Amino acid sequence: MKELESVDLGELVESGLLLCINNNYLHPLGLSLKVSSTSGNKSLEILRTDDPEGFAYETDIPKEIQDTIKNVTEQFNSLVTTKHETRKTNVGFVEQPLS
């Protein structure tokens, strides 16, 4: 396995990946990842709500945000497909068996 490298939290936000993960996966479950910055130090927080509908954006989502979510989701889904195919070919599974 290659050496692991850290991803800057700012990069996660700027790329739109955090928005995609929140919107498509976590918000429906009532969870949200949030990057906070205190004195220049970034940290990742996990927020939770007990609302049955989970987290929801306001009804009037700006077009720019809608476009970002759509574009990043398409890129993310394409990357996932490619990574899944590579992983299946190289190690024989996508999700590693736990037993």
C-alpha cells in the first residue's frame, strides 16, 4: 500500500466534496460534517439533529449551490464507479468483508 497523506480540510470544502457528502449521504440521516476554523486551525465537527427529516436546506437554494451540488455529485459518482471497478479487480471486493 502506498503511503497515506492527509487532505487539508479547506480542500474538502473548496472542492465541494463536503457539500456532496453532506447533501447525499449524511443530511438524510440527520448528520452533518462542518469545518470550523479557530485562530487559523481547522477542525471537523459532526452535527446531529433528532428531526425526522434530517438536515434540510432552505427551500430557496441559490442556483450556484444547486449547480455545485449537481456537478460535484456527478464527479463523485464517476470517481466512485472507477474506484469500485479498480478495487474489485485488484482485491476482489468493493466493501471489505468483516469476517
